[in-house]
Amino acid sequence: MITDNVVSLGVVERLLTGQSEGGTAHTAPKLPWLSKLRAEAVERVGALTVPTVRDEAWRFTDISALTRQSFHPLRTPTALQAGDVQHFYIEEATTRLVFVDGVYASQLSSLPTADGLIVGNLPSITSTHAAAIQSHFSQYAPFHDQLFSALNTAFLHDAAVLIVPRATLIATPVHLLFISTQPGLASHPRLLILAEADGEVTLIEDYVALHDGAYFTNSVAEVALASNAKVEHVRVQRESPKAFHMASCGVALAHASRYHSVNIALGAQLSRLDLHVVQTADATECSLDGLALISDSQLADTHTFIDHAKPHGVSRQLHKCIVGGAAHAVFNGKVMVRPGAQKTDSAQSSRNLLLSGKALVDTQPQLEIFADDVKCTHGATVGQLDSEEVFYLQSRGFSETAARNLLSYAFGAEVIERIPIASLRRQLEQTVLAQTTDQS
């Protein structure tokens, strides 16, 4: 049962020693610093409580449905063959790491090394790159006051690690595929992405399910860009409609680095993404695009924080929600310009489409500016389909239903089109078209 302390400390401690509740062994790296990190996380899990609507950052997001559920660690791994999951593969991606119920599946993964990318599961990567990993791990998604990040770190065993060497262009996308196969499980995916100076990579972080049951995914991603590095980060959450999905992503930007993310939320009964981007040097660029497409009684929450701490930073953000049925979308986007961060150029837009009378959106774009030579804008809109646009399409021969479907699809497609992988873009376009049609 997930209680005020989420899981018993005994369960966490058993996982730290390499045994799950049912006795399944994990191959955890035997590193003193990592053991210490886990121990600190266990302590924080015991001290922190589950957030409620009484907490300001969660006041629109009631997670009591999660606390009433009972989830357990993996007991019996599912044996999958490539044919079982091949339909999830991205055709452009030659490098692929697959995790099944949180456990690395080497037989389903593909790790070519010709382009210079250093990639693999945490236990294998730490044998050769322990110093680099240690210097970055838990630096950008800290857990001391974040329960779900602490829980992820306490359960840490397998993790996807990518290191892009200096001045290396990774020509094809890297696909990180997280598959749920069993209801009732709790899994804790972990990612660490390091792009060294002048390195470039495109990353797909993909959450899928082979069943429609309830389970709990609790992921943490950390992304560090060195000077002049470039990262394209596409995150797709298409979990089971009964799943619970909590995610944190921390990004650090060094001088003149460029980070672009596209976050798509389609599945899960309850989902939340906390995305924090911190500018650690001048002249950085970040662009955050997001789309939540939900219906029935789904709740999708996106919290973002762009921290302009140095001069000449540029940020752009477009977040859209398409909400049908009795679903509830939440967006909280905060941009902070700290003292001394002169010449900051930031623009943020939250646009939301309601497809039914019971659909609900809470949107809070925020600006906090402590520098005087900046250019910052933000805005939010919430509305229904434009009746004049519907009438125009009807005058061109479309039925009212077809006109509404087309306009809803076009609203979401603006974000989908910003994904730099053609086959994934086509997949998601079909999904958006199908789901907007179902909600009409």
C-alpha cells in the first residue's frame, strides 16, 4: 500500500541489498558513493510525506487515488521476445535501450558503438565511467525535498546512461523504451544524459504498456549539456489508461548550449511531469513544447521551471492541452530571471482547448523578473472550438463532426510537428487524430 511514507522502509532496504520483496535479485553496482546515495534517499523517504492539495505545488492535483492503490516491486520478470515489442520500435533509431517493468532487457536492446556514443545500463557503464557519472548523478533532480525523486533513488538499480563525447554528432536518434507488462507493479526508471562540449544527440524517452491494468511508474531524468552542446529530447507518455505516472526531469545548460524538448502526455489515469531547466552559464537557448491530450476522467499535470541565472539566455515555451470528457489538465509554467541575467529573452504560451462541458483546465503561467534589461512575455488562453471556423469547414462540405475533429487535430498537430523524428511524428499524428475523433 502507498501510505504517507509511500512504501515501508523495510521494502526499500531489501532492494538496497539487491533483493526485491519476492526475492528477485538485482545486479546493482557495488560503488560506495552510490550506496551512500541510496541510503540518503531511504532516509528522505522515511521523512517526507505524500503531497496533497494542501501543498501549493499540488493544489490542483489530487493524488489520493494513487495513495489508495497497492503496488509492489517486480517479483517475476516477464520474458519478452523482439516480436512482442517490435511495433514500439522507432525506425530511425539504431541505438535502443529497453527496460521491461523497470529492469534492463539486453536481449531487446541494440547498442552500436560506431558513432562514438557511450551508452548502456548503469551497472555496465559505471565500470568504465564511474567518475563522470558520480559527478552528475542526482545533481539536477535532487531528492531531499521531493518524495517521488527520493523514492526513485532509493529503488535505484538499472538506469539508462548516455554520454556524448566532445565534438561528436550522433546522427540517429537514441530510443529509450520503458515497457510495462504486469499490473500492480511499481517501477522507477532512471536516465542520465551527458552531452560534452560541442556534442549533439536526439533522444526519445518512451513509456508504453502491453496491458490496460493499473501500475505505478516513477521516473527521474537528468540531462547535462556542456558548452555548445545540443540535445533534442522527445518524451512520450502513452501508458495504460489506469496507470499512475510521476516524472521529474532536471536539465543544466552550460555556455551557448541548446536544449529542445517535446513532451507528449496521452495515457495514464493520473500523470505529472516536473521539468526544471537551469541556465548555469550565459548565451544558452532552451525550447519547451508540450501537448496533453486527455479524456474521460484523466488528470495530466505539467509543472515547468526555467531558471535564467546568467545573461543572454533565450527560452521559448508552448504548452497545449486538449481536454475532453470529465478530464482535468493542469499547467504551471514558471520563468525566473535572476539578478544579473540581463538581456534575457523569454516567451511562454499556454493554450488550451475544451471539448466538453465537464472538461477542466487550470493554467498558471508565471514570470518572476529581477533584472531590468530583459524581454519577457507570457500568456494563456482557454476556450472551445471557434464556431466560425467550424461553420467555414461545413461550408466547404465537411459535416459538423468532421469539422470539429479536423480543428481539434490541427490544434494538437502544431506541437507534434516540432518532433524531429519523422516516423514518431506520423505515429503521434495518427494517435491525436484518432483520440480527437473519439472525443467528439
